[in-house]
Amino acid sequence: MNISEKITALRRLMEQKGWDAAVIPGTDPHGSEYLPERWQHRKWISGFTGSFGTVVITRSHAGLWTDTRYFIQARKELEGTGFELHPLRVPDAVDYPQWLAGTLPAGSVTCIDGDCMSYRQVLVLRQYLSVSGGSIVNTPNFLDQTGRISPPLPLSPVFILEKQYSGQRTEEKLAWLRGQLSSRGCSHILLGALDQIAWLFNIRSRDIPYNPVAVSYALVDSRRATLFITPGKVGDNVRMVLREQGVEIVPYESLISVLEALPLGSVFMADGDTLNYTLFNLLLSRFGSAGVKDLPSPVILAKAIKNPVETEGFRKAFLNDGLAMERFLFWLEKSMEQDIPLTEKDAADKLSWMRTLSPDSMGDSFQYVSAYGANAALPHYSASATSSSRLEKKGFFLIDSGGHYLYGTTDITRTVPLGPLTPLEREDYTVVLKGMIALSRAVFLKGTQGAHLDMLAKDPLWRYRRNYGHGTGHGIGHFLCVHEGPQDIRLTWKDQELLPGMVTSNEPGIYREGSHGVRHENILLCKELEENEFGRWLGFETLTLCHIDTSAIVASLLERGEIEWLNLYNKSVYEKMVPFLTYEESRWLQKKTAPLT
């Protein structure tokens, strides 16, 4: 079926069931950003391939709601499908719950897939619809009734992340978590987020592209810890290690029957932001409101604050990643000098291969953004075998990439000049760099939120009347998801302070549709600097090790302190890289990192 036929099939089902609207989210029962094929519902119905967005189908309208990262991409992918783009994170934006409330008739019925929406998301939707007497019907996997065939659950094997990499044994983490439950008057916690489960049990897998996690659930009480996972994924050795750490393994599909068999006196800690609506509602139905405490999972914050073993692992990961990056940039420059034909995909494939040369490489951490010229104006552009521009000896090439290693996850963006640049390109490159440097040099009091720090990165751009729509920074997991919370650095408010041990990206940018894009990205480790009578002072250590090309800079736009930071950074990169480089590579990097005057 094509997109139009799929919409028609869904509307036929809606007519049969008496639904006025159907909501198709872009996630899975575990709230994942990247999805196994089994839950690629939004992509199936709309053709949109971005990592964020929600589809709504009514009797007369098909809409996709997504944010500024994907506007250009969405317009291209939705062209000719009958879908209308509804922009988010822009002035006067109307999200789909508000839109439905203002569009549907009184007494309307909206179908949702409660397996793939969080409890909190459904509460918000219900609140808007109830104003006009609207209701919600939960029908998991309703698209399977339109002709879609759900693929089976992924079967990638599970392996143990040993203590030399994780820094803590599973039994230690379970003892801590049980203390958290006891302090909040809870007997159980049910976890659905895959990175939380992977962190808690020190397990990794390959069930989801780019995210080393296993499709599973976790149930923990004062005595037992249970991992719900598809049979066949856990080998005898892994099963033995988990059993020794106090973890029982049962089939993934048995979760509901296990929950229904628990005693009625149970009190659950359940995170309405991460647990799906179907499961949260089941807990409420079984144990009542007194038996379910809607609290943030304590695992989220514990996972974000890296322990000393993890932080040292990150430093090692960025050293290895920096070597791959520098060798790639050396290869790219020499290839362009020799007029070797290269496409965006060629470049991405080469860098991905170079990362595999590290003995501890565990694959790419996300789908690379390998974008030349105007394509770099799409923050999440993706080159493919059938759509990949050729690199030319002029303008910018933007490469946003990252890798997984047993001891850490990386994410880095470099904007590479391939030849002559326009004055505007050079100015944009420099202004964005000023923003990245400002955040890198930040000193702030404990209690500072990400929204406060966002102004540091944006101030240099705003002074030149420039802006970008995406966040400035996101958390990064330790050999886990490249995007993690709870912290972020963005304009919108989030009540989470930056804390020592958090690893966060620093990636301002400028995007000019039809022309070019610029983004500089380093990764920062939050550290305590000192404590005095005014409070506890925090700052950042830059983990990323890859030179910043100074040839594209308008030096007159940089202040003395910014030039000093840049020169010290490039000097540090050279000194740490040179012992591992060939003579030719080291001579090249020495020139690239020469001080800017």
C-alpha cells in the first residue's frame, strides 16, 4: 500500500469503530527514540523518518506534528502524501492535543495506542478533549487492523557490561534502588525505559539501531528483581551472572500476568513520564490510586551522574574517537586535494569504518549527519545510497557522528571547509564557535539549570541577530543512548540542575535553507571547581578531542579570551593525539592546530 491507501484503510477502520481521530505516536512501549521495526507505526503511515513527531488522522485531515529540527526534512518526505506539517517549538505553535480539542466535534472519540504513549501524554490529551465531552479509547496496535503486519520482537543476544566498565555491580545498584523505594514508602518499582533497565542490570544488547539496549521490562521489590525479556536472548553464562546478582529472568510477554498476581497491598513507584499508559492504567486498576505513586524514576538521575570509572571511561572513549576523527579529516583533505570523487555517504561510511579500528568499538551511536552545502541546513539530514550529494572543493561539509565503546559513548560535530568560503559562511562559522566557546568556559553556581546556561551559547548569535531551533545540549549515556536525560541545555525551562558527573553536549548552530549549515559540537563533563562563602562553583571539562579548523574563522570577531581558549584546546588535542599518529598525520595536525593570532 502507498501512503494514501494506508490513510484510506485507517479511515475505514475509524468508520467501523466510531472513532473521530487516531493518534499515532513516534515511539514504542518503552518510550524509545530509535525504534525496532515492530513499532515503526508513524513511519509506516506517513513516510516520515525523523526521530520525533506525532501523526494524527481524522475523517478529513492527516497531520504530522514535529519540531524545528525536522521542518525541511518533513516537508520533503510528506510532499504528495496528503499530510500537512504542524510545526512545534515556534511562536504560536499548537500541539496536537490542543488542535484536536479545537477541531473535533463535541462528544468525539479518539483512538490511541496506549502501549506507545506515556501515561502523562494520555492525561494531557484527555484533559484537552474532556472540555467538549470527548473521550479516549485505548486500542494497542490498531494499525495491524488496517493491513500492517507487525514484525516479531528483536532477538539480539544480551551481554554483561563488566564492573571494570560500569564501576558498580548490579547487586549494589539494586541495594541502592531498594533504599529509594523504602524511603518513599513503596514496595515495588516497574521500569519500562530500556536504558534504565540496561544501566540497572549492567546488560547491553543490539535490539534497537544505535542504542545498545534490550527490549525488556524490570520489576524490583524488597527481595526480588525480575527481568522480563524474550526467551532465547539470554545465554546460560549471562543468566548465571544475573542470577548471582539476584536477578530472575522470565518471558517478556508474561509481565501482565505477573503484575495481576501480585498481592493487593503492593505500593508501586511508577513514573508517568516514562511508563506507558497501558501498564500504568493496569497498575491503577489493580492496586488503586493509593497503590500507585506517580514519581520520577530515581534511576534516571543516578544513571546521568557518572561514577569515577565511567568518567575515566569517557575520557578513553573520546581519545579513541578523536584518533578516528583526525585520521578521517586527514583522509578527507588528502582525497579532496587528489580530486578523488566523494559523496556524503562515502565520507560517512569511511568515518564509521575508521571507528571500528579501535579494538573496543561497539558501533555507531546514531545515524550520521553527513551533509554538504545546502544539505547541512537540515540539522538531521541523512545521506543514503540513492540520495547523496557529491563533495565539492568549496563551501562547508558538516559531519555529525559518534561511536559506542565498551567504556563510553561519543557524539561530535565538525564543520569542515572544503575550499573557498563566502564572507557569510565564514562569519556564521565564527559566530557559532563563539557560542560553543562561551558555554565551554562557563562557571556557575550549583543549582543552575540548563535554560540558564543556554543563554551563554545563544548570546553571541543573538548579538548578530542569528538563532537556531534545536537544543544546545543533551545528556549522553555511558555506552548507552546518545540522547539521555534528565538534564538538557535549551531555551525552554526544565527543572533539572546541572550536577557534577553529568555528561552533556555543547552544539550551537546556524542553518540557512538552500545555502549552508554550521554546527560545532563538543561534549562536556560537569565538574565541581571549588566551594567558598558564596556557594559551590561548577564548570566543565571538555571531553572531545578533535581540532577545530581555524582557517574558516574571521579572527577579528573573536575576543582575546576566546582565542586563548581555542589555542589551548587545539594544543591539547595535538599533544594527546600525536603519540598515536603517523609522521605524515602528525605533521598535518601540527599545522591544523597552529595558534590563531
